[in-house]
Amino acid sequence: MTALLDTRTPATTARMTIPPAAPVTAKGWHDDPWHHHELRYHDGAGWTGHVTHFGPVPCAGCRGSAR
């Protein structure tokens, strides 16, 4: 975590921290984060209900390569 000096209050030298950035997941088939299925599709905004046990499969709105 990175600490920064708050220059708005120089008399108190208050310190602020910046939270780490959340990981970004690209659109496509990835290992199922819940380990219930082999692969799960991420649409770039969140995990979908599209899952497979036999490699990536075509589905409406699903594009991208496995892993």
C-alpha cells in the first residue's frame, strides 16, 4: 500500500493511503473462480452463468479464447 503526505494540512502532517487497485478481468473464458466448473465466461463487467466442463463453447454474447 502506498502512503502519501496530505499537503492540504501541513501543520498536522496527516497521512492518507491509497487502496490497491482491483484486478481487471478481460472478456473471455477463464478458470471458474468458484471451482464448480472447468471454465466460466467473464463479460468484462462480471462473471456470467455461462460455464463449461469441455473447453470454451459458443454462447450468445460470449466471445474470446479460453484462458
